[in-house]
Amino acid sequence: MTRRASFRDHLRAHLVLGLPLIGSHLAQMAIATTDTVMLGWYDVEALAGLVLATTLFMVVFLFGSGFAFAVMPLVAAAAETGDDTRVRRVTRMGLWISAGFALAVMPLLWYSGTVLQALGQAPDLARAAQEYLRIMGWGIIPALAVMVLKSYLSALERSRVQLLVTLGAALANIGLNHAFIFGNWGAPEMGIRGAAIASLGVQIISVAALSLYAMRSFPGHALFRRLWRPDREALREVSAMGWHVGLTTLAEVSMFSATGLLVGLLGTVPLAAHGIVLQLAALSFMVPLGLSNAATVRAGRAHGRRDIDALRGGAAAAFSLGVGWAVIAVVLFVGFPEPLLGFYIDPDEPLRGEILATGRILLFAAALFQLADATQVVAVALLRGVQDTRVPMMLAAASYWLVGIPAGWIFGFALGLGAVGVWAGLVCGLATAAVLLATRFWRRAARA
């Protein structure tokens, strides 16, 4: 008779799988940070164009990543029952639908200058962004393929390779940027186009490395053999779940983007403080995000073998780890605001004092939503693991757009609280999502 796993066993299993995924997310952020810093050294106008381009690219990319995230619970459940054929089918169709999505959005990226000008952006910045995206836009194809392969490997509990590949990509990105942005090592000096070439190269290197690893480690899955053959049933399944996951992600991302627009109405200092605190919150979020990926895999495996005790025990461990990190983040944000904020501001900046003063208040608000943010991302990941995505999508969208954004406007403008009021709206939206999604999961677990 198999021994029932203890709470400590579940904690250990989540950490073994989740820690490399956290490291991979942090390394991915390091790639974006490297692009920003190195192009900032080259030219400020090029940097502004990059920021504009990557903002548009990331919205499209995160939406399209929903199909990759849908692969994770489906592969985990199939792998748990030893169904290699189903593993191959859903992974292949994940690659298919991701490639189809990438091709569908290519015109948006190719003509991004026109789109951005229509949205009120300055013509020079819009042209620079388009110059970047007409090269890097092709990178959305390998980038989404990378996400599918990462989901596939995560579901098979091979998370360390993702960390190694992402770290290698970060180093390659530094070298390629050094060559093509500045014209070093015999390469032409290309500025923002050089940054785009470097980013495209990194995506191609990453997809090649992960594909090679998958073929060598799991030859029985034969992922790329007769890849051109369609599988309508698996395609419909991945597509349906992927739209739900993608729209859920888009709802959250757009809520944060909308709060940035609201804070921007308040002036330069509040917007600068908002950007810094949002960056700190994003760094903190990488920990529960990695833990939530592990939660999806372990919930998917428990769901695949119909092990309700493992599902409940794993969920308790996932929520505990998420809340535990949230407490640490609260202590850091509340206890050490000056070092955290000051790292991002030039000591000689005339507005440094004002930005720090506003940033301290916003950092306190960010500390408040750490618990809610960790809870909601783990809850939605667990629901994804048991292949429940349609209702969670609606709950999340309602929380973010019917609660979060209106509350931000009421607190920030109607009540005159400014930027901190907008962030209070974020807290309300995330807290609502956390309560609704966690309640739905535990009710499902109780019925099971």
C-alpha cells in the first residue's frame, strides 16, 4: 500500500519543481532589463522606442502564451497515466495553434507604427518602435514555441533545463547586444535594429536548445515526427482552453496597463514612482508565478490519476508557499523602502526626493496586495491544473475590470487620493480575484 504524502512531502515536491521555474522567470526578466540598460547607454530616443515596442509586443505575446499554458495541465494529466500519444498530440497542436496565432498578429507588429500613432504616440517614437518590431516581430513565432516547449517540459517535471537554457539565453543576449547595438567585434552598428536582431537570435537559440533536449530526453514522444499532420480533436481542446487562459492573462495585464494610464494623468513624479514600484512588484511576483507553474503541473498529475488527497494536499502546500513568500515581500517592501526605491533613481536627480516620497506610499500599497496577488495566481493555476478555465476567466475579468479599475478611479480621482488611490484599486481587484478563485477551487476539491 502506498504511503499517503505528508504536507512536508508536498512542500518539498513543489519547491523541487518550482525553484528552477522561479529562476527561469527571473532570468527572463534579466533579458528584458539587459535590453533596456544597453540600449539606454546607446541612445535615449532608441530606448523610448524600445519601451514602446516591447509594451505592444508583450501584450500580444502574453495573450498568445495562453495556448502554451493550456498544454501544461493536459500533458501533466496524460503523462501521469502513461499516455505518450496524448502527450504528443496536445504538445504538437500547442505548437500549431501558437504558430497560427503568431502569423495572425504579424500584420499588427509589421504596421505597428501606424497603430501606435493612431493611439496618440509621437511619430518619431512610433517609427522607432516599428523599426524594432519589423525584425523582432518574427521572433514571436519561436518565442511562443519556446513557451509551449517549456510547458511540455514543466509538465514532465524537467524544470532545471529551462533555467539553464534561459540563463544561457541571457548571456547570449548580452553578447549579441554588444555586437549589434554598438557595432563591436566586426558587426555593423545598428542601434535599435541591432537590439531587435539580438532578441530574435536569442529566441531562435532557445527554441533550438529546448527542441534538441526534448528529442533526446523523450524520444518516445516523437514530438516533431510528421509535425505537419493536423489533429482536429486535440487542436480544438488546446485552442478552447488556450483562449480562456490567454484572456485571463490579458485581463490582468490590461488592468495594470490601465492603472499606468490613470497614474500618468497625475504627472511625471507619480508616473515615475509608479513605474519603479511596479518593477519591484513584478520582481516579487516571479516567485509566486514559478510556484503557480509547479501547482498547475502537480494538480494536473493528481487530476490525471484521480488522486483527490494529493490534489488537496498539494493545493494546501502551494497556497502556503505563496502566502509565505507574500509575508517576506511585505517585510521587505515596508521595512526597506529607501534602498529598494533608491536603486532606480540617480542620486543627482532633482526630483529624487519627490519620487521617493511618493514611492514609499505606493510601495506600502504594493505590500498590501502581495498576499492577494500570490493567492490569486496560485488559485487560477490550480484550477488550470484540473482543466477548469472558462469560469475562472470570467471571474478574473470581472474582478479586474468591474472592481479593480473602477475602484482605482474612485479612490484616485473621485476621492482625490491620487496615485495611492489608483493602487488601492489594484488591491481591490486582486483581492476580489483571490477570494473568488480560491473559493471556486476549494469548493471543487470538497465536492470531489
